Amino acid sequence: MVRRCAIGVDIGGTKVAAGVVTADGAVRRVVQRPTPVQQGVEAIGQQAAELAREASLRAAQEGYAPVGVGLAVAGQVDVRQQRIVGATRRFEGWERVPLKAVVERVTGLPATMDNDAKAAARAELRWGAARGARFAIVVTLGTGVGGALVVEGRVVDGARGLAGHIGHIPVQDDGPTCACGRTGCVELYAAAPGIVSVAAEAAGPAVVLHDAGDVWRAAEEGQPWAQLALGRAAESLGMALAGLVHALDPEVIVIGGGLSAWGESWRSRIERAVGARVMPAFSGRFEVRLAAYGPQAGIAGAGALVLEQVEGGDRHAPAAGGTIREP
Ligand SMILES: [Zn+2]
């Protein structure tokens, strides 16, 4: 029996990964390579297409029929136009790359794309920690802070498909400049590089920090500079999320991304920070959960995007370049 599947591709700043996403949300046969940042954005697009093709060959070997390729893309994606409209410095010129067309040409499959954090949220909504929720906030904490809002059981795209950039909610009226060009964004305090830089400044030059994991371990050991940085991260997230809770009235907030690996104590820390800032009417009326998907959230979410379109649930499936078809 041939079973239907999607190919999910996650294009991030450090690696590009592709895998087979089955109808029940399992991710299998993952292939990945480092993102060829030095070779330019065209090479990144080409690598994503080749990994998608490899994953689709592996799917066929296992008796799966891929119905399309989903792309979870770092950067700002206009989902209606199916175009990249903004990116960080690692992806200089990313807007020029006709990613959807490149992937369709190499794989022979229809492709569709969305921002990586929004894609991850689709996986949590369909199969994971936000399953069954009508109103939810999904926030991903990693190299940046990303996210998505769920309204009436659907991931919100916004007027141009740019909704969900939770990381750039301002929580300070000054401070360092963000990659987005503004100051005071929550990402500057709650994403891994921000945590490291706040900690490094507080610790002084005698302490060498490689990543946010070093800060986490130092905080566990009771180092005050590390606790200060993590406190700053939690309080900043608390501010941004409390604002969203007031605006959305969610049932659940899902914490995903690499830093969600810090687990229950980090989850409850964020829960307390949000809880301390919401109006009494919201107090205790929403749950804060850890994401069900770890590093494979982007792949799973890209697959969910394809499966949603196959099921006809998509309100604005791309018109040009082939729509997703039944096998
Ligand atoms: Zn910003």
C-alpha cells in the first residue's frame, strides 16, 4: 500500500534539514547538511532543493508517496505571494532567490513555504502541544525569538503573511540595536545570543561564554551574573507574552525552539513571569506548555503545511507554479 506523506525542509542559519513527514506527524529519514552561508543564498536554495529530492527518494524506498514539499524558511515570508521578503544578515540577498521554483524544478513536486517559526507552530497545532487549541501562542526560543498566533484553530498569517514576529515586540525603550534595525526587542534579551551578551557583560572579561547553555549551567551553579541574564530573559518574555495574552485570550502558550530543552524549570519560570503581569481575569486561565517537537519542529511543520493544503484547508494556496495535488 502506498501511503501519503509530505517532504518537510527546514532552512536555518546553521543547517538545512529535510525529512519524510507522515500523516500522523512522525518525522523520518532526516538528511541534513550545514547551511552553505559562505557560498551565498543561491547555494542555500539549491541545497534545500537537493535535500528535498534526497528525502523524497528515501520516502519512495519506504513505500511513501510524497504529495509536495514544504519549506520552513528563516526570514520573513509573504505566504500569499510565496516570496521571501526579508532576512537576517546570514541570508543576505535571500529575497532574490525564487526558492519555490527552484525546489519544484529539482524535485518535480509542488512546493509551498512559510516562515520557520510559523511552520513549527503548525506542527504543534496539528500533532503537538497545541493540539485541539482554538486560541494559542507558540513562541520559539533559539538563535532568535519567533512565533505564531493561533486564532479559531488556525495559524494566523496576517494581511501579508507576516504575522507572528513575536521576537520583535519591544520590551525596552532603549538598549542595543536588534538585527531588525530597532531597539528594545524581546529577542535581544530572550534569544540565545542576547542571553549570552547580557551574561557576558554582567560576568566581566574573566568569564568566557560559548553559548547560552554555559549561562544556564552557571545559573544552576548559583552564579549571580548567569541568574541575572536568565532573569532578564524570563522577565522580557513575560512582558511580551502578557501583552499577547491580553490581546488574544489564549488557552495555551507553547514554548519551543532550542532553549525549550532547558525543560520544566525554564517553562515554569516563564509561566511565573507571564502570570505576574496579566490582569486578574486572565490569571490561571491559560497553560504554558513545552513544545512536543524538538529540533525537528521545522521539518514537521513544513510537512503540516503541505498536508493542510492537500486537505483543501488552505485559503490562499499559491496559484502559480503548481498547486499541491493528490497522489
Ligand atoms: Zn527586533
